[in-house]
Amino acid sequence: MDKKVKNLVVGCGLSGTVIANKIATELKEPVLIIDSKEHIAGTCYDYKDSSGITVHKYGPHIFRTNSKEVWDYLSQYTDWYPFMHNVLGIVDGIEIPIPFNLISLHKVFPKPLADKIEIKLLQEFGYNKKVPILELKKTNDEDLHYLAEYIYEKVFLGYTLKQWGLSPEELDPSVTGSVPVYISKDCRYFQEKYQGIPRNGYTKMFERLLENPLIEIKLKTRYEDIKDTISYERLFYTGAIEEFFNYKHGKLPYRSLDIKIEKFACEKFQNAPVVNYPENYDFTRIAEYKYFLSEHSNVSIVSFEYPEGFEEGKNERIYPILNQETQKIYNLYQQEAQALQNTYFLGRLGAYRYYDMNRTILGAFETFAKIKG
Ligand code: UDP
């Protein structure tokens, strides 16, 4: 063995960075963190374009959490721009709030029909309730059924087929359930107590999380290429669990994204930070970056998201495709993982979960609690 380290962290994305930070700051132990990419921060990576606009290289990231612990933890490393996300969708050529709410209802239907449906929604579910589309579809009332079919067809089906290559029914219900129909006028995309964008960008926040003499970072370094030359007391693996085990129980499927970033010579490109296109085009959504930190410029930078299947060597694993079949395969890998000593799998790829940033951090906290004892 050429090198001996106490803690090896594979992956310098959110879960790897948080676990490295906790080990260095709280246990005061040295950590080597490696990543195959040429930059830190994984898919949270952002950069300032020459126009002064902060661009999220891998698509829009809006931080939100209900956990004061998570919020306070990150707040040691960044100030926040308080940002409440809102999304519009183009449905039948009309801009409507997404998630679909009572305002969306009145935008797409003539008043008498919208009024009638609104009364029924309030009677059936009550004000301020959130109803997943697959639940709404089960209703027996003729008008509510009509509404459910409309929203399913116009908001969910096309988008989900583009995004996942599957229909909503073929996915775990939590996937479309995270964007339920709101029986209210709430136009926020997220309702978490704390929401914001790191004031100086995500990359800067990661730099600060990793700024510790006990943390050594090696970029452009693949675990497979160094694993035979390095020994460690603990391993934290945030890459794909099936790759670690050499695919012995088969592949786990993922969706990927082809993100096309473009600059336009206009001050404002669209009417919301994100606009979804469930019905038209091959992309699912367009994000306009100057919204996130209220940056000003006479140009605007936007990204188009074209979902595609994950293919080794061609693109990145971004979304685990969750259903009963893939869960069974993952469980086999998880059993293997549990049998290993001092080896921990975390993050979206290590845990094969559709984690948002908050859940990713909580996962790293849980792992840290295990080793802290
Ligand atoms: N979704 C949809 N239409 C929309 C927005 C969301 O069908 O206008 C579905 C789609 O299946 C999507 C899922 O809800 O993958 C979760 O959406 P979210 O915006 O949370 O996805 P993410 O930001 O994680 O890509």
C-alpha cells in the first residue's frame, strides 16, 4: 500500500462534503476526499458567468429544509439569499402556477366550470389540503374526475414520460406525490420553513465546508484507480452502490439529464425562475438563473433540461428510478453493504434514493452519528 489514511470519502458532492466536514471539525480526524470530477460540490456546483450571473451547471438547486439543525449547520458556512421558489407551467398555451392550485384552476377553465369544481374540491378535501394526482384520480365525483384526468394528462403524463420514460403509475407514488394538487392559492413550489440560495453560491459554501487543514481533496481521482494503492480505517462511499459491488446483483437504472445552457440578449427571458413544459418540446423545463440571487444584467442565462437514460461513460446518474423491482435489487446490495465493516454508503447514489439536498444532509448526519458512537 502506498498510502494510509484514517478516513477515505469517495465523492465530493453534498453527502461526501458534509461527512468530511463533520469528521474533521467534530472528531478532529484527518480525511482524504476524492472525486472523479475536476471540481468540488458534485451536482450542486455553480459558477459566475462573465455577465455576473451565477449559473447552476447541473440544473437549478433551491435549498429548503424544515430542520433547524440542518439550516443552522449550513449557515455557519454561508449567508443566504431568502428565496421562495415558484414555478409556472405552460398548459394549453396558458401560464399556470405549478403545483396546480385553485389559481391554476381558474386560469384554465371558464368561470362557471371553475367555480363548480372549486366548491366540490373544498367539500371533498377541505381548504389548504394537498392531494397527490394519483389520489385525485380515484375520486368518484364526475366533475372531480374530469379535473383529475385534465391535470393528469396536461401536467403530469407528458412531463413524467419525458422525465422518466415511464408513466406516473409505473413509478413509486412518492415521485409525483411530491408535487400534489393544492386546494389553496399557495403558489410556492416548496413549503419548508427555511428556504434560500447560498448568497455567494453553492461552490463557495462547499469550499468553506472543506476548508480545514485536516481535509485533503484530490480531484480527477477515481476510486477504482486508487483502491489498490490505499488503505483506510473507514470508507464513506457516495458513488453508485452497484458499481462498488461490481454489478454482482445487476444494474440499477437511473435517468440522466442533458443540460443545455444558453445566453440570450434580453433582460428577462420568462416570467418565473422555472417554467415547466409538460406538453411541448423535448425538454421538461427552463430555469432562468438571474432570479435565484436577484442578479442584474442586460443578458439572461437559462438552462434547458433534456432527460435521457443513464448510460455508463456517456452521462451521469442523476435520478434513481424507484419502483418495486429496482428496490429489490437495491436491497440485495444493501445486505452486502451491511456485512462490510467500517464502510458506509450514503447520498443519492450510495442509498439509491431520490434525495433532495436536505435529505442528503440528514443522511450524512445519520452516518456521522453511527461512527461518533
Ligand atoms: N411532475 C410533473 N409535472 C410537473 C412537475 C412535476 O409531472 O409540472 C412530476 C414528474 O414526474 C417529476 C416529479 O413530479 O419528475 C417531481 O418533480 P420535481 O419538480 O420535484 O422534480 P426534480 O426537481 O427533483 O427534478
